[in-house]
Amino acid sequence: MSRMLVVTRSELAPGFHLAGVDAYGVEDVETAEELIGAWLDQGEVGLLAIDDGLLERMSPAFIKRLSAAEQIPYLAIPSGQSLGPEASRRYRIAQTIRQAIGFHITFKGEQPESS
């Protein structure tokens, strides 16, 4: 796996290009899903880094397909701001921890989520 592919918002792609990374700027989640889907169909091999603002808005079915693809593992990279309504830093941290350990945490002073 000698290739890293970055999918991010268009305004952030030039920074990755300056670092020598194959970066693809997209305007919306649908375009990102089409681009990544084409790589999956072609059997592209490499490490995929996806802007977390895009990743959090991708469809669950697409995330399941991406997770099942062994040839192109993925990870989320922080974009500094969310594209969705949950733009808080605490929310992103809690989601990352929940994904890693399997349960939801709350910060001091917050009410636990009801399931």
C-alpha cells in the first residue's frame, strides 16, 4: 500500500497537493461517494483519508460497503469544521470514542443520550 488518497472539500485540496498527496476536492457528499465508489469498483489499492465533515454525512449503506473493502482502508481526517449540523468539537470527540470503544460517553454537565 504505497498510495494515499485524500477526499476533502475543494478549498482544502491544494494544501494536500503541496504536501505531495493525491487529493481530490469535492463539493458534496454525493460526489465523494461516486468518486470512492469508482475506486472500489476498479479495485484501487491504497489508504483513503476522508474529510470527517463528508464522512459523517455519507449514507450508512455506503459506509458499510467501504468498511467491507479490504483493499482500501479508510480513516477520517479532521477538517476543522463540520458540514452538518453537529459542528461541535465535543460531538466529534464523543463520536470518535464511541466508534473506537463501542459506547457513548458524556462530558461533565451533559445529559446522557436516550436510546
